[in-house]
Amino acid sequence: MFDRLFNVRYLAAAAGLLLTGLVSSPASAQCEPFPEVKWWKNLSHDSVTQYVARKHQGDWQPYMDKWLRQYNTLKDIAGKDGSVVINSVQVRLKGKQLDDYIGLVGKRVAVTRCLKSQADGEMDKQAYSLGQFETASGAADTSGVPLQAID
């Protein structure tokens, strides 16, 4: 009897460790890396996540909006057969070079969207799990649970 109980506890603990490893793996692991662009120095999931945390208090939308504006502006310029200058490296992009850069900015937007989605998903999970704690009255606190789930 003890052996069987021990095995069940051992299996439950092992499953718990496995699930913890899967759930707590970095969200950015599911997102593709940012494309490499000479003037986007040291751009990584971690650097962008830290930037969003520091500059926007963890709100991804302003950062997302900025890069969507950049993307749309570049497309407009390319559509008018214009050019852009990257001041930090004194490079002028026009034609195929500009089109290639627009593609890279598009990839940056896609990776940023993925990171934002992962962060939003983690916040949703945290809000839900916080809603499962009992309040001082002993009732479950439903403040973190979506209203549809309360009915």
C-alpha cells in the first residue's frame, strides 16, 4: 500500500514539474527572432520586453502602434517612388533596398505582435489565477474572472 501511494505521489510530482517547466518557459521562445538590421543594434526579445516594461509600463500597444506607423509610412513612401534616410548610419534606401527594408519592418511588427500576444496571454492567466484566491470572507474573489465566467 505504501509503495503504491509513494508511486502515485512520485508520478504526480513529476507531472507537476513537467507542467511547470512547460508553463513557465519564456513566452518569447514561441516567437521568431527579430530580423537582423545593421541599425537595430542588439535587438532581441529580452531587450524589447525590457524597453516596453521601462518606457510603457508593460503596455505593448504604444510600441506596437509605433512600428505599425513606421511600416505604413515606409509603404507610402515606396508607393510614391520615394526614399528614406536612416540618419543613425547615413544610409539612403530607395527601390529594392527600401522594399527589402519594408519586409524587415513587417517581420519586426509580426515578432512584436507575437511578444505582445504572449504578454497579454500571461497577464490574462495571472488575472484569472488571482481571481481564484479566497477573500477574507472565505468566498472566491471573482474580480479577476471575466464577467461571462461568473454567470
